[in-house]
Amino acid sequence: MTGYTATVTVRLKHGVLDPEAETTQQALERLGFELEDLRAADRFEVDLEAESADAASERASEMAERLLANPTIHDYDVEVDER
């Protein structure tokens, strides 16, 4: 078994209201920053042991689908790096 760190990034799907991002975007614009769009995201780093990077990615995806993300309103990405 090899040690991996899976990074799961969870964000709201396009079209789902994101009040946190809207508030942050408005504040940045008041500070003089020009933005087209801004979305907030949650990032989870999971250290795990697996037979391969693909196996680690599958386990992290299962975690996202079962708990970390609500597939109705969230998209998620999984990146895996060997520790």
C-alpha cells in the first residue's frame, strides 16, 4: 500500500445561488478589483493508503458522493498525489 493525499474540491453548480461568493465579489469590486465572476469552494485534503492512485481517487470520489458533496447542487473535483 502507498500513501496518497486526495484533494476534493466541492463547489456549487452553475446556476445555484451562491450568496457567500456574491457578497465576496461585491466587496472585492468595492475595493477596486474588476471581476467577471466569483465562486466559493470547499477543499478537503484526505490522507489515505491505497494500492494505486486510481484506487485512491475512486475512494475519494465515493467520499464526495456519499458525504462531502450533495450531487444535486454541487460539482466536485478529485486530485491525488503520492505522499
